[in-house]
Amino acid sequence: MNHPFASLKPERLWYYFSEILKVPRPSKREEQITDYLVTFGNTHNLETIVDDIGNVIIKKEATIDKINARTVILQSHMDIVCEKNNDKIHDFDHDPIEARIDSDWIKANGTTLGADDGIGIAAQLAILESDSIGHGPLECLFTTDEETGLTGAKNLDPSVLAGKVLLNLDSEDEGQLFIGCAGGIDTTIELEYKKEDLPVHYDSFKIFVNGLKGGHSGDEIDKGLGNANKILCRLLWMSTDSYGIRLAHFDGGNLRNAIAREAFANICLPRSSAEGFKTFVSSYYDTIKEELKLTDEGVNIYLEKIDDLEFIIDNETQFNLLNSLYACPHGVIAYSAEIPGFIETSTNLAAVKTFDNIIKITTSQRSSVESAKNDVANMVRSTFALTGADVSHSEGYPGWQPNPDSEIVEIMVESYKNLFNQNPEVLAIHAGLECGLIGAIYPDMDMISFGPTIKGAHSPDERIHIESAVKFWDLLVDVLQKL
């Protein structure tokens, strides 16, 4: 069947991946992908369940040669992170993802690709459809709202699954098998402000910070990537006193689990200071380019003259906002003392949004140590509490503690060595996985997470490595036949 990736093997994996790209599936708005999966299950005469929270479970009986094998759960999430470049026109609620083959990779056109976790869904569907792949009884679990709240995994019915082995298909580094992950919590800040009239003889400007890579706030928090919110705040903090800047609007980042790629601010300043400020911005841009030359070389900072603003934020709130944003930690807080090079604790200054009389700041914290997770969340809380802001924490989610006696890990390591003549890495991941929540509901579940290589997840640079996806598929099929 003709599709954009018809030249790639295995054909049915890439066919279903291309089909999934056509189906809009933003977090919390997964109705269209749910309908697609239900139709698929019914068309193939498979038992198909949609639970009360919106998870989809499709069950398939064992093949004749595996009739006595154990039940295996294959699990991925339905939703995607919806990020696009500012100049890209795309409606994630209605438009298909535009994707293409680019050398060894598949990429989207100015948006997130949704390989996280579309490739997992595609693998499940290709196996459910197949008459030639041997396997025991299968339960394919497609969870809802993983990216913004882990809602599907958190509210999974403890009686809906019979299997005791779960293969999570949602990690992003081929050759690495994950047996543990960090827990997480969000800290949200709301800061009220008053509107003031513009001073006379002031010029108005919009300051842009863009061109950054962004990416997953767990997987890529240690890569030295620029955070647009931090870069913009630093510029404003450094120049406010010298040039008399007054702030009208600050907008940066979007999603709690993505590093902010773009930010802008509307400001005004005395006309007599405008030329000096332009020179300062140019010099600051050179400084940031030098700092990020090895990690985020595409950074761009520039000014545009705009018409007079309607209002400015009161001076006290401006002072509190810029100082608290500047002081707010971002990045790796601690590395593990037990596993060299493994991130233990981090925090992400994800988004700053100006609304009518309210500035909302979204941050997220991760740690494989529960007490450290709460500690860094409180560190962020205290930073903004000094300003009198309203600060709240989400319920959070638990980490996934490694099981040293896991049978599925032994089976998968042996399978990987036999297939590819090399040892896989077995490790924990700093990103959050649904395994922690599923394990809390099914404490006897033996779990492992693996996947192909996906770079730039949660950003328009997201791409999936084609050869690694083939190895992911071969490993999955081999393990199903061995179990």
C-alpha cells in the first residue's frame, strides 16, 4: 500500500506509523486516535475496551504455537506534545503531521513529529494485525494524556489487565533498556499585577529570543541547551536599571515537560535610552552566542519597534517577576552518587505567560529520590513565595524503582546480544515513564522500557532514526517469540 515510507522495512510498521501521523491526538483531546484504535480492533475482530478514563485496551489470543505462553502487555501512550515553530501554520486538532524521510531519519515539517509515542502505537498495531509473528496472549494498552498529566496510567483499573509482564515502548535510545525512571512534580506560580499607563516620550519594542533547540526536559536537561525564558529574563534584569525599561508582557515556552525554545517581551523605555539599549542587546546577543556555541548554536535575539503599548505592568510586580525568574533554578540540580553520570534531580523553568492581571509561571521537577524531588519543588516554591505569589504543587507521580531480579530484563538482554552481537545498556532514565504509576497499581508487574532512537522530542526538531526503529522492531518480535 502506498504511503510516504513505503520504501522502508518492515512495511507494516511504517504503514501504521504513517497512518497515525494522519490522526490528530493532542494531550487531553485524544478522541480521534481513540476512535481509530477502536475501529482497528473491531475490524480485526479483537476484544477492544475503552475504560472510564479513556485508555484503550486491545486483546489478542495466543498464536497456535504459543498457546501455553504467558500473557504479555505491550504499552504506549496515545497523545503527543504539540509544539511548532512560530512561522508554521498548523492546527494540531485537525491537521495531519507532515513528515518526510531525510537521509537516515524521519522528520516533521516545523512541528513535533509524534514518534513519541507514535512508533510504539505502530508496533502494537502491526503485531496485532500479523498472522506470522508468534506470541502468547497479548494485551495492548494505549494510555491517554501521558504528556501533560499521566492521567491514563494514574487511573488505570487494577482489574483490567491479566498479564504480569509489561513491555513499555516509550523510551528513546536504541541499545538502552530501561528498568527505572524518575518521579516528577509540577510547581505553578501565579503573580498578580496592576496595569499602569505608559509614560510619555517612551518608545516601545518587542524583544525576541528564538532559534533554540528546546527538547525533552528529562532526557535533554543535561545537554547545556538554552532556555529562552532564562535568556530573556537575564537580558531584562541586566538592562532595567541602566535603560529605564518598563515591562508590558512576557511570554515564553509552552509545555511543562519541554525546555523553552522561544520567548518574547513587550517593553518600553525612554526615547533617549533607545539607541544605547539597541547596542546593549547586540552585545548581549554576542555573549549568549558565545556561551551556547557548542550546545545551542542557533540562538537568535533581536528587537522590533512596535506601536505604543496599551499598558505596562506596575513597577513592584516587574521587580518581583524579573528577580524571581532570574533566581529560579533551572537544569540539573544533582547527579547520582550511585550511578556515574546519571541525573538524580533537575528542574525546568518551562513557561511564563502574561494574562489579564495575572502572570502564570509553570515549572516541573524530576528526581529518582522522592525526598529530593520534594526538596527542589520547595526550592522553586520559596523563590516565588518571597514575592507574595500564589504557588501550588501538583499531585506528582512516583518514580519506578529497578527490580534486580527481573526475568524480562534477562530475556531481553539475551535476545539483544543474540540479534545484534553486542550487549545493551541496562539503566534507569531521568525522564518520567508510566511504569512507575502502573507498577503502583500492579505491584507484581515485571516491566522494561525500550524503543528506537528519537532526538529532539517535545520540539519541532523531533526525529526518529530509521535503522534504530528496525532494530527496535526486531527485538520486540524476538522477545515475544521467546516469552
